[in-house]
Amino acid sequence: MIPITKPEIVSTEIIKPSCTTTADHPTIHSLSFFDQICSRIYVPLIFFYPKQKQSTYHLSSDDNAQKSTLLKKSLSAALSGYYPLAGRIRDDVTIDCNDLGVEFLETKIKCDLSEILKNPDDETIKLMFPDDLQYKDPILSSLIIVHVTFFDCRGIAVAICISHKILDMSAACYFIDEWADIARNPGEKKCPEFKIASFYPPIDLPVMEIYKPEKVKCISRRLVFKASKIAKLRAIVAKEVPNPTRVEVVTALVYKCAISAARASSGSLKSTAMHKAANLRARVIPPFPESSSGNLCGTFPVSTEEDSEIGLVWLARKIKKEKTEYCNSCGREMSAEEFCSFILEASTGLRSCHGIDQDVYLCSSLCRFPVYKVDFGWGKPAWVTTASCGVKNVITLMDTREGDGIEVLVTLEEKGMAALEHDVELLAFADINPSALPEIYKLNVLKHNPFSRL
């Protein structure tokens, strides 16, 4: 494969809300307890769009300037409703809603989009994020940074980094989808809800020693589980575990194989704890709509004992059990203070100083989030992914474009990854970094298919 060169910067600017009168909204946005306990790191998503033969929304498929203008104008309009996103962090519990805007970067790259999708190399994907800020915690000048890359073939990539301090992944996906809706329907006005803080205000947090993973060389790999392989995996687990979900069985297999890889590469039989993220909007009392902006997620641990033999079915059962107990607890009648204490207690192992006697993993799932519906006016994306975080023992799940398969981005220590890539059980169900080109393009079945000229 010919190395992809770094994109050339075309322009940088600040996009402000189209309505910038602070009288239209509060000047200070109060963060919730859930925002308070989140870090300020940028969480990344990137959407790849091929050149379209025709546009349903009267856009020229060859006009990059027109696409750029549309993205900027619609983002400006979206920020008018999502006004805290155009502000700046004051402290851990407030945002200054000063309408200073968000960063918008445009670049061009000398290659075709098909070259990226045929071999979606992690280092190449990173080139299309702004200044390598994904998962970083800088002194924030902007809560959102957008990086648009134009390809020689007239394809386009839209990379978006959003501070976790203001939105969790559920809220981020909702915002991006609404931004795209405004691009297609310019007169549309979005009115998101900012009510989480009124139910769960900030608290005086206990002093905790924050877990900081040791700095080691890490490798990330993309694993793709096709629908047919997931069905076989579920059938194996379902013999002993009732109604296992796609996410549960794939998570169980990847977690099991990651533990085996770590043990094989280190010779150590440490205990482990995987902290699995959960969207709590529909699980709390009262429930919150998906349009609720901000953070409303928690984590529950799935632990294994030192020296223990770990089977796939056993681990899938434990994941389901821990998730069910955690979600049932979230649905109990509790005061806000009791609920916040419960959330903190459940995440203690993630926040405290583990890692010496225990291997800590973090797992999050973006499955069922509508990322493949994001259409700015030139069709739905050919591929959506995230970026690797550079920290060991992180597992992220996303739906495939068809919606029935699952892609997993897993990051492990270098030696552990070498063992994982040769795990016979994993390779029976997953493909390692296959092409991300849509099947219909690869088969070239339809001569005039929009993917036939990426």
C-alpha cells in the first residue's frame, strides 16, 4: 500500500451560532453530576461519504465549496439551539455560554476515498482528525472541533471531536444527526432539552485517587463480526444463557480473548475488571428522552478472579447478569443523592488506583446509535468509525453499515495484541481489519450505484 500523505490545510475558522444574542439563552449553563464526573477529553467520530452521482437536495456532487458552505451554515444554525456547545468551560460545574463558537478545519488529501476504505489503517484514519486531539485533554478553546477532508475523487470525510464534559456519545450522535437534518431542511429549528442538571445537580465529590494507566506501547485493531458469525456465536451462548444480545456475545468473546492474550504475553494470571458503559436515559426514574443533551451514562464492572479459567458462556452470562442488576438498580426509586452515590460506587474500580494487581478494561458500545443515518445532503455515509485512544485495554463496539454486524476497535499492549491476532477462537468469528468498502461497490452489481465511483 502506498503511504497516505498528511492532508493539506485549506482553511480554519470559528463557526458561531447564527443567533448570537445571549438574551436568547442563559449566560451560564449549569452542568449535571454526570457532566461533573466526566473528563474533558475529545471523543471522536468520523463519517466517510463517497461522491454521489446525483444529490437529492439540489447539491452539485462536484462542488466542495458548496458542501463546505452548507456544513458551516447548518452547524451555525444547530449551535443556536445547542448554545452551550458554542461556549467555553468555566469550571467543573459550569459552562460560559458566550457564543464564541467552535473550530472548523478544512483540508484536502491527494488520494481517492477508496484507498482509505480498502485498507482502513489506524494511522491513516488519525490523519483526518484535528491535530491529533482525539481522546486528548488539552486546555479547551472549543468544545467541538470539526475537521472536513476533501478527496481527489470528490469524496468527503467529516471528523468531529466533541468534549465529553458536555455530551456523552448518545447526546453527541443526537446532535450530529440534528445538525445533518438542518443541513437538509434549512428552516428546521431544533430545541434540545438541557434538564439533566435540574434532576442531578453537581455534588461535593469525595477525594479519589484517579487511575492512570502505565504508559506502554499500544496497538489497535479493528475486528469485524459479520451477522452470520454473530448468529453462530449467539447460538452457542443461548444453550445456557437466555436471549443473549449481539453486543453481549461479541463483548464476551473479545473480553475473553483479550484476557487470554494478556496472560499469554505476560505469563501472569491477574484478576480483571471490565467497566462497561451504559446509557441511562431510559433506565432512570423518571426516564429522559434521547433528545436530553449532556451526559447521562454510567459504568458497571464485570470481574474475573485471579488464576480462574474463563469460558465464553460463563463470561456472557456474567455480563448479562451484571448489566441486568445494574440497570434494575438504576430503575429503583432513589433520591438524587442516593443515585449519585450508587453511580460513584459502581465506577470505583475504574476511578481508583488499580492496574498493579488487576487488569482494568473499559468497554463502550455505540451499537444502535443512528450514525449511518447522518445525511448532510449528499447521501448516507459509506463508513463510520472512531479513532483509537492510545491507551491499553479499551474496547469500542459499533454497528456495521448494514446494521446487523458489529465492528470492534480494540487497543491492547503490543505483546498482548500479537497474541490476540493469533487467537483461534477469535479468528473463527471475526475478520481482522477487512475492507470497509460497501459490498455493493465491491461486487459492482449496479452500474449506476452511488458507490460505484468513490
